[in-house]
Amino acid sequence: MSRYKWKAGVDENIGHDPILSPEKKAAILHNMRNKGPKSARKRGVFFGLGLTAVLTVALFLALQFKDDDLDLVISTDGVDESLQKELAALQEENKALRESFSRVDEDLQVYDHTARNIISLLGSGKFDELKERYNVEYNGSEDRLQFEGYEGFEVNNPTTINQYPMRFAYIAPGDAILDTSSREVISVCYYLYNRTPGEEGKFSIIFGFNKDRTIRFIANGE
């Protein structure tokens, strides 16, 4: 580089300062030119350190999440096993309930058939046939029907109740008349609707069945 180009470079960066000698200006220019790369190097170093730190944190988080995922899988397996056991228990319970409902449905058909046959026999005044067919003891007449052990809970006017519409009300374990929870008795209730003009209303008849589905009593309800 010629002295003129060197001096032009000095003057361009330092300016035309009459106080500084060309040598001083050259030294200042040298330092200025070297300062830029040094800063760049520093920035490069800091950038490298920052990138390393970021990568380190990222790697740590990746490993941490990997461990968490493993724990989650293990936990999920545990939950699945627990749910499977609970599901199996619910299936067994559901099976038992279905069997129970099936028995109740079958029993209810028998109870309903028996109850309607009894009403039909009473409406026909066939008291003796009722005793023979269902093997029950009671005192009966056209005005009153009383079963043994249930005196005071008679059925009034038994020969006329067959003329009323009869609707199933409920079935429940226990003796609804004596208000006991004995499992030996099943109570089946029907509503009968009196639609005679001027006498409109409803009343209930309760049929008590033994565990073997045989009739135990008939009595007025509400």
C-alpha cells in the first residue's frame, strides 16, 4: 500500500487532525480495525456459550420428559389394571343384577297371573274353588273376605271388585300389610278404579305371596 492510500485511510477514519502525526493516526486506525474482529470474536464466544447452555437445558428437559413419559406409561398401566379389575367386578355385578331382574320378571308374571285369577274367582263368587286351587284359608262372603292372620284387613265387597279396571302399582319384598321386612313374603299391589258416576275414585288391593309363589293373603290397601 502506498503512503498516499495509507494516509487516505488514516484521514478517512481519523479525520484531518493537524495535531496528530501520521504515525499516531496509523496506530489509532490499527486499533480501531482490530477492535471490530475482537468484538465479533467475543460475540461468537458468547453465542457459543449461550447455544451450549440452551442445548444443555433442552437435553435435560428432553430426558426429564422422557422419564415423565415412562412414569406416565407405568402409571397408565397401573390404572388400566385397576380399571380392568373394577370392570370385571362391575360385569359380575351386572350379571347378578340381570339374573335377579330376570327372576323378578318371571315371578311378577306368576304373581300377576295369580292375582287376576283370584279377582276373577271372587267376582264369580267361587270362594271354595279359590281355597282348593290356591290352598289358602279365609272367611269369605259377598260382603267381606278375611284371611287368617290378617283379620281387620279384609277385602270389602269381593264379588264386585272384578268390575273395576285393575292396574299394577308395585312389587316389594316384605309384608306391606303388617309392615314387616320378612323375606318370606312378597307384596304385590294393584290399583282398582271405580268409575261409577258419583263414586269415582280408586282403591288398592294388596296380594301377599309366599316365597314359593303361593298366595298368602289378600287385603285392602289404602
